[in-house]
Amino acid sequence: MLPIDKDTLVYGSGDAGQTIKKDDPLVNEWMDKCAKYLNIKPHLVSKKKILLSAAADIEVHKGHDGYYYVRLTL
């Protein structure tokens, strides 16, 4: 079991886009760099117009152990 839960989400959405998070500056920087490398343009998501560099349904968690985890739903 990964040391993550609904409270460890720092980037993306864990509820099918109802809420979007972009709370960790380090993760934001990593995601922007990855998107640039993959030639993915940042885009606005949700009614709040949050600019993400990945699909909104990606989940990046800062686990209870301090490590980062990326979770994709395919």
C-alpha cells in the first residue's frame, strides 16, 4: 500500500475533475518541465481556470513518507 490518501494530493484531481489542486511549487515546476520536454502545452482546466501542464485527472501525491507519487488512471 502506498502512503497516500485524499489529503496527500498536491497536483491534479482525485475526484474526476470536481476539484483541481496545484499546491506544491516543486511539483508545479517538475510538471512544467516534463510538459515542455514532451511538447505539451499548459491548458486551463475547471471553472477556476487553473493552468495545468498535464491532464486534469493525473494525481501527484506527496506521501506521508515525504516521497512523491504519480498516479494515472487509464
